[in-house]
Amino acid sequence: MSEVTMPRLSDTMEEGELARWLKNVGDTVEKGDVIAEIETDKATMDLEAFESGVLEKQLVEEGAIVPIGKAVAVIGDGSSASEAAPAADEGEGAPPAEEAAREKETAAEPESAEPEPSADEDAEPAPKAEEKTSGEPSMPAASDDLPEVEAEHAEEKVDRPQDDTRLRMSPLARKLAHDNDIDLESLTGSGPEGRIIRADIEDAIRTTGESAVGQEQASAPPSAAATAPAPAPSDDSEVVPLNGIRKVTARRLTESQAVPHFFLTTVADVERLIALRADINQRLSDQGIKVSINDFIVKAVAIALRQHPEANASFNGDSILRHRRVNVGVAVATDAGLLVPVVKDADRKSLSEIGAEVVSLAGRARDGKLTLDQMSGGTFSVSNLGMFGIDEFTAMLNPPEAGILAVGAASPVPVLREGHLVEVSKLKLTLTVDHRAMDGATGAAFLRDLKGILEQPLRILV
């Protein structure tokens, strides 16, 4: 008998939602069979069986949020499958599977009246060690991994008399409260026996945020209130909860702001590039080949990164990692939020290969079907808002990458040539640089050569 646990499916994943069971209790499964769909902070992915056998237990219900490392199912020889079936049809008084999982968390660790995270919550050597040995830096993700216990033992511990003066809560709720400075004494738990659960903490965070906005407005100077009013939620406004992708985006961008960075801007003459692109698309249309300005930019960035390996790098605490592969991330806007799929080895691929891959990755991103490999391993990113008519902007770093290029629209600009005023298409490029990994001169040299490649686009094709 073995447990199927919630795997870490992305470098930013802390928990996953078991969106849908694809196998039922009693079904025979082979190693590698997909038994459920997991919705992560980035996409919906498959949960595969780790070994062959019979699915004896489903430990969580569809829609349950499960921390990484926690058991979601049990695969065995089938002897316990009949016992597991009634568990899904408990009486009305039984807590749902998500609360049962939290009960097990609490049973595995003594409850605390203090909001500090437990030792298990603070100790995260295993995930960090994995990330270190991967060769590519990634952002560490917190984990609430705790030793798993049998359900019947958890029930015994939950039923054990407790000191009424101590707050009852799951470790996940306690950690969330600690991270957001929530006063636990002021909360009333909505879980079994008054237990404080995650939903209670999230409600308190939302309420605290609304209160803080109101206090900020009341205490702000008249000039500040006049220029940047922040309306508090009311009957006239709609509160839209953050989905997994936007939560991760918010956290990563907050981390990005903590990185010392600077911006460099240049303007490239892309008249030849636009003409070359039109010629390629016309001549190769019968082969179904069509390339965009963005495809040229991705390829040009990859070439420039190969010429400047110091820009294809990441800051790594007491060292700088210079990546041997050139993997360019391309920012894609989706209904769920911003995703950055990665074109691997972009410097070795042709322009048409990059164009086809970017179209495929963007489609999968919008459908929520990107795989972990398609979102991992980026060494530099490109964010293009030119198609929206944006002339110029600055992009925020995508840690741990040391650089990201913001691309505006190619716009006609009057230029004096041989005494005549003519229109020339110009493109503004703004490079955001992690100053810990790159100096100003290094970033300037990279941007200078990138501009030269775009202005002589035949270099992209050879």
C-alpha cells in the first residue's frame, strides 16, 4: 500500500487544488496512469499514479486545496477498497474532505495559541536542496509538509480533550495568519468544534485590508487624497478574489521590487526589419509560414545573449550563475493572468521554428494547458505590448532572471535624410537589469548590440 501525495508541479507552487478525479475507488491503475487533474498556480496538470495497483482511497474531495507533500489517495492491492467507499458517503455531521485533511494536519502537530509558524513550517531544507541541484535557480516555495498519520489515529487525537483556553487551528491557517499579521484572538472559527480554518484567515485578511484602506484615506493629506483616492469596497463595487495565477504574480512582483535594478532605453530603426518580414511572409505563405515582429525580437535577443553571456545570468546569493543555454521567456496575457512560457535554446532555432513555437505556447497558455517544462528554465524574458499601441514602458524583473526586455510599438518617426523629411519606423526597447548580476556598462553593451542586430535583420537569418 502506498500514498499518492500532492507533487510540486512548479517552482512557485505551495499548494494545489484537486480539480477532478479521473479514477474512482476500486479502479485498477497502472504506473503512469492519470488519476486526477491538479490545478496549480500556473495551469491545470495531470496527477499520475506512482505505482500499479487498485485505487483504495480518495483522501480529498474535488475542489480541495492540498499543500504539496500531503496524501490525496492510497493505492494498494484492493483489499481496503471496500472499506474506503463508505468514507465518501459519511453522514451530514461529518466534515468535508478538505477539513478532514486539515484535522490530520492539526493532529500531526500540537496546537498552539501563538501565531508563530511551527518548526515544521519553518524547516524547508528538502525543497531548497532540490532546487540547488537543478542547475537553474528558482524561487523557493514554502511548504507545510508534516508527517502523515493514519486517519483513525487522527480521529483519536482530535477527540482528545483540549484546553479550552488554547486556540484550535490547522497549521496552514496558523502560518497564513502569521504571514499576514492577523490577531487570532479576535477570530471565531467556522470549522469543526470552532476550529479556525483557512477560510477564516482569508476573510480576516480581506477585512483587515478594507479597514486599512479606510484608515489610509482618513489619515492621508488632502493633496494625496485628491490625486490618488483608493475607494473602499461598497455596494457599488465588486470584490473579485485572486485566482492562483494572480496570487503568484502578486507575490513574485513584490519580490521583484526588492531587487536593486535599473533601466536602459534605446531606439532601433526597424524599417529594414519590417520590409524583410513582409517579404518572408509573402514568399513563404504557400508553405504556411508566417512570422511576426516579436519573433524577430525573440531571435535577436537570443543572438545577443549568446554574444553577451554575462547578460544570460542570475544572481545566486554569493555567486552569479551564467547559463549555458539561452532560454527566452515570452510574456503572454491570459484571462487568468500573466504567464511566461519559455522558448528553449532560442539561439539555435530558426525564425520560423520560433514563430511556430511561440504561437503554440501562447495558445496553450490561454487554454491553461502549459506543462511544467514549458514554463521552467527561462534565463531572460521579453514582454511586448507593441500590439496594443504602447510606445514605451518598463517591465518588472522575472526573478531569478537578471534581465527583461520591454518592447513598444514600431511607430513612424520623421527623420531628415539628405535634406528631405521622411518617415522611418522606430522601435523603443527598454531593458530592466538586476544590478546585482549586471553593471550599467554590461547592460548597455548588450542593448547596443541587440539594436544593431534589429537594424541589420539579415544577421538574424544567418
